[in-house]
Amino acid sequence: MSAHAGTVLLVVGLYTLLALPQVLVPRLFLARVTFGVQTDDAFTLLLARHWAVLAALVGGLLLYAAFHPEVQRPALLLGAVEKLALAALVFLGRWKRTPGATRLAAADALMGAALAGCLLGL
């Protein structure tokens, strides 16, 4: 495992926690912060809120792991899988990508690669 794992977990964890306000204002976040889409569909807003809760939980775990080396390996694995999966879904999905979704997926791909690199000792 990389000597920089704690720092990477801290930075990625803080970034990931930024999804939490989407629970309260999903329309604003979907339109301007995360995916760049506008919707009034109640089910889509429910899923956006749920996604924000799950993302914040992952961010919280990554922050915890930054200061608790005994859980760093599983946290690095979970974070890498979550980040790389979102990037793959955005980049490989059959939908019209928005600039916001592209930025989010690119950032997640980089963070996922950093987490995986730490796990592999790079």
C-alpha cells in the first residue's frame, strides 16, 4: 500500500462528501453541480437524493480510513470501485452525455485511479 494513502483518502473523502447537499436541493445539484440535467420527475429526484446519501457515506468512510490504517485497504477498494464504476457508467452508457456529467466522470476516474494506485502500492 502506498505511503500517500492517508492523504489520498482524505482528499477524495472530502470531495465525495460534497454530494451531501444534493439530499436537500436535488434539482439545483442535478442541474448545476453534478450531472447537468434538469428534471421535476419525483422518482428521479428520489434517486438523486439516495445517490447523494450513498456518496456521502462512501466519503465518510474514506475520511475515517484516512486516520485509521487498519481499514485503509477495504476503504481504498470500495472507493476505487465506486469512482471507477460511475466513470464507466457515464462514459460507456448509451445516453447523451452532458458537460457536467463528463466533468464529474473524469474527476471520479482520476480519483478512482489514485485510490487503486494507493491500493497497489504505487
